[in-house]
Amino acid sequence: MDEELLAAARRAHEQLIEADHAAEIAKAGFHRAVRRLHLSGASLRWGRRGPLPPDLTCSFCGRPQRKTRRLVAGPGIYICEKCVETAEAVIGSGQAAETALGPLQSVPATMTQQRCSFCGKRRHQVTGLAASPGNPAGKLAGDAAICAECLILCREIHSEQLT
């Protein structure tokens, strides 16, 4: 066996291990940066969509940003901490809840085409979905809706803001 080739293979293996380690560190840094973007009110989707409207309101209850701790932003949609709690309760119980803009209802599993306004997943792709039918806030072309997975993320974002 050629000792020079063996040494080169060992060096290459060490470089691979170091590169994997550096990639993991970069990945963690990327995830922290994305999380900070979310905490600052950035969209849950990539891409700049222009300036935010000056007077943001929750798309589910209509509360203005100045009357809530912080709104979590999606693509043209916003949710306050109270509506995160309300939507979780609606999905958990299946019972509709009233907001200032109207009812927040659990979307039945049979309505497979209904989408989450935050992540875009359809009803059959998520464990639960709460929607404000008719979208009186006028933020979207359809209903304002949020899935159980996005609610978890919103809850985490709201709890991190308080610490």
C-alpha cells in the first residue's frame, strides 16, 4: 500500500469532516437568521413583496398592530397572539369562535382544497385548519386560514418575543 496515497486519503477525510461541521454550523446560523426575520415581522415565505402597509391589522380579528404585542406576518396576512390561541382552540374542539370580524371555524377534512394562508398547504396535508369564512378583513382573495403547524410556529414566535 502506498503510504503517500493513504496519507492523502486521511487528509481528505479530515477535510470532509471539517467541511461537514462547517456546513452544520452554517445551517444553524441560517435557521437562527430566518427565525430572527420571523420575529421582526417578516413573511413566512421567501421573497420581498413590497413595503408593509402602515397600519397592519390581524386578518382574523381586525385588531390593529398597536393593540397587540406583535403580529406574525405571512404573505399578505397577519395573526395576533389572541387569534393564535383562538385558532388552536377551534382546531382542538371543532367549535367555532367569534372574533370582531366574524366566526373562526374549523375546516372539515372533506374540504381538501382549502389552503393555509401562511404556508399554502391544503386541508388534507395538515392535521387541522381554522378559517375565517368570507375574509371580511379583505387581505386575501379567499378566506383567511391557518393550519395547526403554522399555529405552532406562531406560538413559538410569540413566546420568543416575550422572553
